[in-house]
Amino acid sequence: MKKARLPEVRPGDLLGIERSGAYGPTASPGLFLSHGYPAEVLVHDGHATLVRERDTPEEMLSRQHLAVFKDAS
């Protein structure tokens, strides 16, 4: 269905995308626009299983290093 009306989305709301195919996070460019990977949940026979936890800002920043330059003057 195209142009489906959705209620207003607020922080903390969950969205489900059925049959995402090649557009799922595991087939997407990693860290696109500096966004971490979202959590992934597999639903099978009505049972939901977390298969990947979301990246947190702390985890993403922990892999960065501050560049320190000596004063050139």
C-alpha cells in the first residue's frame, strides 16, 4: 500500500517493516550518515526474537580517537 496514513511517531515508538529484502540493515551501507545500525527482530510463528542489538552512541564514539596536534607557532 502506498501513502498509508500513520499515527504520529514519537521517540521510543517501534516500527515494523515486513519483508525488507535487500533494504535490511545487514545489506545496507554501514554507518550511513553516521547512523548506527538499528536493532533487528525476527518474528517467526508469532514469536519475536532479538537477533541484533542496536548500536549505541557510546559504542560508536568509543571507536573514534581525538586527533591532537602540536601548536605550529
